[in-house]
Amino acid sequence: MTIGLNAFLMVSGLLFSIGIFGVILRKNTLVIYMSLELMLNAVNLALVSFSRYNATMDGNIFVFFIITVAAAEVAVGLAIVVALYRRRQSVMVDEINALSR
């Protein structure tokens, strides 16, 4: 029994939807960053599944670059969260209305 392209795309869409709802509904910046990473991984899953379905390596190459950019995004995002926490003593989006006091 093989798993078809539709199953991979359904899981990818489900993961992306969970990520969208996490970004929209949550107030904690760390949870928002995790939701963004979940959305990136959903796109990676879709690219790899299309690449496997078409028997090419194009999707895998895109995934490599997306993972590289995501790692840089996490480093910068966590540095911003740490700086905001040190300045405001909170990481909640509602309490952060400006970058300077």
C-alpha cells in the first residue's frame, strides 16, 4: 500500500491551517513564532511531496533553502523576543505596542 499525493497534501493543508489559527488567535510571541515555523514546515511537506510525485529534486532544493532561511528567522526572532522581554518584562503581543518606551 502506498500513500498518494492527496494524503500528503491533506496533512500539509491541515498543518498550515493550524499554523494560521495559531498566528491569528495567540497572543504570546513565542507561540506565534512556533506557528510560523509550523506553516513553513507545511510548505516544506507539500514541496517534498510534489517533488516525490514528479520524480525530480526541485522541491528538495527549495526545502533546503527554506530551512536555511527559517533557521536565520528563528535566531533573529528569538533575539527580538529576548530584547523585548528584557525591556518590557512581557512577551505578550497586546502589551507590546511600540519598540521604544
